Amino acid sequence: MPLPPAWCDVFSQAERLSGTHLRSLMQDQARNDSMFVKCGDIVLDYCREKVDQQAMDKLFALAQATDVEGKKKKMYEGVKINETEGRPVLHVALRAARDASICVDGKNVVPEVWSVLDGMKAFCSEVILFARVPRAVARGLAAMPLPPAWSDVFSQAERLSGTHLRSLMQDQARNDSMFVQCGDIVLDYCREKVDQQAMEKLFALAQATDVEGKKKKMYEGVKINETEGRPVLHVALRASRDASICVDGKNVVPEVWSVLDGMKAFSEKVRKGEWVGHTGKKLTDVVCIGIGGSYLGVEFVFEALKTDPEAAVAAQGRRLRFLANVDPIDVKRALEGLNAETTLVLVVSKTFTTAETMLNAKTVKEWLIKELGSPDCVAKHVAACSTALDKTAAFGIDSNNVFGFWDWVGGRFSCWSAVGVMPLSLQYGFDTVMKFHDGGRAMDQHFLTAPPKENLPLIMGLLSVWNVSILKYEGCAVLPYCQALTRFVPHIQQLDMESNGKRVTMAGEEVPVGTGAIYFGEPGTNGQHSFYQLMHQGRTIPAEFIGFSASQNPIELPGEPVSNHDELMSNFFAQPDALALGKTAEELKADGVPDNLVSHKTFTGDRPSLSLLLPVCNAYNLGQLLALYEHRTAVQGWVWDINSFDQWGVQLGKMLATQVRGYMCDARKGNADDSGFLKPTAKLMQKYMQK
């Protein structure tokens, strides 16, 4: 159907601006000033949006044409604007002033809101008084012609475009072919928008892009990170002691195990109380200072093992905190409730120059000295994961307590190195961490040796390429039905988005297809009450469901029809089917749904997903899971012919931040020059400096 005029006007503005770069738009200072808007002390600066005043006028006209003002007033007046459920939408009433009047069906609801608030205030006051609560892009096809293997895959998408997943899943032979096992891990990808013929073309694409050859080069220590001239050998970090993996003709595995042996010895001395603090007390608390790859992967494993029965026993009486953000609030939270006498600080920085990490390290060092009364305490209370022995010595750290890693360890793969092994061994014991390594090594062998149709990382990597590059879906939801994996998705965000957020090939040419996806997710049923609405009835977002057959903490209440874990896993099995099959208007009418609600309750389905089922969330299976996702990430990069192992995209912002830091230093002294900045940036910084 044709669009209303106001919508057409907005689209015409987008067309008018399509050839204008933000560099040009931002040269118009009048435009920039018009987009610097205040609400009290809050500043909104939107001059970096791809709009000008004319486009904004059309957007405001669109708001007028769609009666945003009228709808807003209805919401504030208690009109039942949620028509499908016959309800008003009055979260504004929950924060209204006590003397406000907001009516529903002629009754002012504000007094009732304040009655509940008063009751909660009274209750909380009693609790505090008597109990004291403890602190607890896709860019699509480029102009250049695609190689035949890519064209073949695109032709499969065109062939399947009119076939719904309801139809595809009626083919049981197809479904069975997509039920794949690696030991005790099951991958079920029959709800992906593929059939056997499409998968054959994807395997052929892997062959044409030499995934197998690139994989072997990685395992052999070849310098496949060409832009930095380095090998990529996180697999060496979890290799068996008798393995041989060479870099420049030298077997690096003995050196890896030498560092592992040193960490085992140190962590056991600390845990047994043989290495004590400055005042002679046992070190029971660890603050791990690092950022990015020095933090996210380690925190994921730490959180995942918290409720593992075996790991929990090993961690009794110990605490592990992380300090990553340079925000001073993070310092306060990391140190809250800790006693400097019993605290060991672990500084994780390969070069010992990472700006955020070093500022945090200096801050915590000052805390230690202040609390313990002498700079001599540093040697007893600070260890490091670094290769810069001169800098760690200057910091005051005993050289025997510095544990190295190598330039062939990328940050987002480094939790297998000293970066992760040291803090996790201090918390859970070295033997637990080695079980994590054992799982990673098992997946390494599977990836190296399993045939394509049984190779989990290869299949998952190819399906991601299919969804991102061929079907042009820009998102990927990673959905672990296990609360222990609460920090898994943030780590996968870095792992995949930093690895594959690239626009040029290894040869420096534009990639002819879209690369990289936007990763997000939440554990278990939490996500269902958050963003699943959009996944079911809004945008199509491929999903990856992760579940476990057994819980770390099994509970079964008398009289309940199922256990708590079965209740959780009922959703794990139901949601992929709901996404794939949906619910038709005909089915809704047959169920007696009123005609005026049929369209609102219709689910189109045809939304792809895959499911991973593991036995239980323990150290070994966590190792397998993480290594699976690491190799899945590499497969995508090899197919796209990009370098998944550098990260130049993080550098520009850091360079600009250095300039801003210099300006702030001068501004605090009263002699700053902001002429080197964009005028909108200078204006916003000036506002910030007024505090």
C-alpha cells in the first residue's frame, strides 16, 4: 500500500542526504547548535546523527501527522491506549507527585500509588533498623562479481526464500541430518533456514575459501595474523604437556607449561597460607585488575563456576573481585568490604601500559599503602600477568610473582593464559582450571579432526555466515538457559564482534558481503520477559539456545509437577519451536480468539535458531563450550577472508581520548585550548567542565 505523505516526505529527506557525509553536515555550526538541547542539567547533543534541520522538520511533521502529541496526552490521562488488552499505560503514575491527579475510569490512582510507596518505606525502615541488610552490516552484495561458491550459496537462499520453516521441518530425514553430536554435546540446527542441498553448498563454500588449510596453519603456528605479523595460538595454551606446536621452529608448549607450573605453585602457596600478606595474615581475597580480554572471559568462567558444587567447595572462604572500568565507581565497588591485610591484587596488562588498567592499579596500590602503612606491602600484596618485567619491578612487584604470556595470545582468547589461570586458580584451585583446559583441548581436537558434517564449530560458523551474509540478518541472540552463564554473552560479544567486525579482506579490499553480527542475550527466562517480544513479532533475529541436561543446583519441591530445572528447560525446548512455527490467523480463529485480536496475536514464525545441549555446567563442559565459540568465530573470518585476530577498530577512539585527556588536564589548570576539536565536541566538553 502507498505510504502517507508525511512518511514519503521523511523518506525523501533520507534520499536527499544519502550522498552527504557527516563531515560535511558537521561543518554547519548553526545546524550543530540547533541539535544541542537541554532539559535542566541534562544535555542531548545529536549533531552526529545523519540529519539536518530540514530533515528534522519533516520528522517533527511526521510526529504531528501520526498524532504523537494526542497519543501522549491520552497516556497521561489514563485512557486505555493498550487497546488489545483494554488497559491504560500509566508507568508515569508510579513516579507522579503526591498531589498529582491521574485518573482511570474516573478515579485518581495517585493516592493508591503513594499508599503502596508509604507502606514499602515503612517496611524498609523496619528492616534497616532491626535486621541491617547485608551488602551484598550486513552491507549486501557489492558491485564486484562474487566467486562461484558464493553465488551458489546465494542461489540456495533464493530457492528457499518462499519455503517456511513449517514446511522444512516436516522432512524428518532433513531434521535427522541436522542433529549432530560431539561426545556428550548435541547440536540441533534443524530450525535454521537451510536444507541438505543448502548445507552442501555451504560446505563447498568452506572448501572454496580454504577453511581447512587456514585451520591447519593456525594449529601449526603459521603467522596467520598477517597485519600484526603473529601466529594465533590460543590452542597452545591448553595443549597437553607432550604436544608440539612450533613458532619460528621452536616448540612453545614447554614454555606454556613452565608458566602453568609456576602459577600452580604460587596459587597453592596463597591458598594454603604459605604466602601471606604484609601483616602475616592469609590472603583470602583477590582483586583482578584488567580490561577487555583481560576481564570478560575470566569473569564469565568465574561466574559460571560459582555454583558448580566441586568448584564452590574449593572456593569456600575466598573472594574474587574484578576491576575493569576506569570509572572510580568501579574502584569503590571492587574494594567495598575488603580488608587490605587479606587482599591480593592481580594486575593484568601485557605491556603494563594499558591506560585504564594502570590508573586502576595505581589507585588500588595507593589504597594498599594507605591501609597497611608502608610501600613495602606492594611486594606481598600485588602480583601481575605481564611481559614487562622492568615496569612490574618499578611498580614494586616481586619478579617471582609475574606470570607471562605471549604476543600470539589475543586478548579475547587470553582467559586460557595467565590472564585467566592465575585468578581462577586462586579462587577455585589449579586442578579445577585444568579441567576447564581439558574441555577446551577436547574441542580443539574435535575441530581439527572431525569431518565437516560432524564438525560443530564448522557447522555453526557456516550457519552464521549464512544468516549474516546470505539472509542479511544483522543480529544474533545467544540465549543460555543457565543462570551460571550470566556473563557468557558479554564475552561472546567481544569474541565475535571484535574479531569479525571488519570491512576489508586480508588483501585490504572491500569484503563483497556483509560481515559480523550484533550479539546480545540474557540467561534463561529473563530474556523472555525482555526482548523475546521483538524476536517473535518484530525483527527476525537468528538465535542460539544453550541448555544443560542437569542443573548445578537441582531443586524439586513436593507437590510441584516438575522440578525447577525441568520448568526452565520446558522454555528451552518451547521457544525455538515458537520462533520457527509461529501461530497462524487460522489457528487463532480456530482457538476462538476474537477477530479484533487475531492480527495482534499472529506469529509469522520462520525465525531461525539452533540449539546446543550439554550434560551439566561444569569446568570441563565450559571449556568445550568456549572453545567451540572461539573456533566458530574463526571459521566465519576464514570464509569472509578477513583477519579475525586483529582489532584496529578500537584504536582511533583511544587516540582521540588521549587528546581529550590532555585538554582536560590543561582545562583544570585554566589554560586549555579547544581549537583542535570539532566545535560540537568543544561545546559539550565545556559544559562538562562546568561541574
